[in-house]
Amino acid sequence: MGEELGAWIRRFHPAPLATTRLICFPHAGGSASYYFPVSRALSPGLDVLAVQYPGRQDRRHEPNAASVAELADAVVRELDGWTDRPLALFGHSLGASVAFEVAERLEARGIVPAALFASGRRAPSRFRDENVHLKDDDGLIADIKKLAGTDDQVLGDPDIVRMVLPSVRADYRLAETYRWSGSTRLSCPVYALTGDDDPQVTLDEAGAWASHTTGPFSLKVYPGGHFYLNSQAPAVLELIRSELRPPVVAQ
């Protein structure tokens, strides 16, 4: 179902009449298919495009990206043909960093996003010295389980683990070595979304996203941990709908 628009973009539920496109960026180890339910729920009100990083699923034989900047550069090139209507960006965890870098690049080209939804990730200006990507396989798997983002049955299957762990490790490296250039601020609205029990993001670190835009800012806190999205999807989807709903024009 849906369309594969080159290697990078998936369009599961085309919505050609939607006034806004929502570009979704996966978390570390995640893939475009994570956003299939999001696309189904938001269509046809929003035209949802999901980014497929190299190194996973149908792109598993391609080398993983070397940096967040490399991912952002490639995505911006792929979005060239999709800027005929406003673009909003949603990213979770690593995806929030990639979405932010994409937003910077779009604004530099004169394309101001309708909104940036940064989920489950501290602000780019907040740094933690993390080295999970350097742990052995058991250590990396233990960290993934701690964040509760992957089904334990999946991690218990050695064949699946052997297939996905290289891309997970590569993504952890991208997330943990990412450094913001500190050069510019966005002008688009920014929404920071976080779980109230996320070990990866404090409320202060999430609130610091406010310093990355001259536009409106809002911090939304939901019950749950790093993958609060899995239980709070209806509330998050309603936020996206309400903020991206076309304005009512008075008759």
C-alpha cells in the first residue's frame, strides 16, 4: 500500500487534497513503517511522508549515514519536489535532531516550515556525554530494552538482532555524536514533546528548544517514558491536527 518515492520517502496514504504535508523522521533503529499508523490516522487531512534512512528494511544493504548532517542534506534534496505546499516536520528521538537540521536547511532556502514537532529529544544546545554506541551487543540491547522501544520478542530472536543491530548502533552513534553548529535560529513554530518519565530528556532539556526559534514555542508533556508515543498517540495526533488545521476564513 502507498508509494515508494525513491529510496528516501514513503507515502503510505496519499492525500493529494491536503493543504499541508507532514514529514516524519524515525528514531534510532526505526524505519519509515513506524509512521504507517500515523499516516493512516492523519490522512486525508494531512499528506504524510515518512523518511526511510539507509541501512534498514529495503535499504539494509546500503551503508548507514555518517552523520546527522549527511541525513539532513539528503532529505532536503529529496524534498525538492514536495515544496508546492507547506511542510511540517515531526521527528522522534534521533529523528528530532534530523528534523531540526532539515528545518534549518529549508529556512536557509527560504522555505519556512509550518511547524517543527520535536519529540523525545533534548534541545540541540543541550549536550550529554553518551557512549552507548561503543558498548558490546549485550550492552546495546540492554539499553534498547530499558527505553522500551522494541518488542522483547524481537530482541530475543538472534536472527533479527543480527540483522538490525548494526543500523541501531550506527543510529546511536549519530545521536550521541551530534553537535549543533550554533549558527542560526529557526523562525517557524516549535513544539517540544516529551514523556514525564523519559530518562533521555529532562523537562529542562526539552524546554530549551524554545531558544532555537524566534517563532512560537510550546512544551507538551505526556505520561510515559522515552516511547510515550506508543501509549499517547491519540493525544499527539490531535495536537498535530489542531496545530496544522487550515485557518477558518470568515465569509
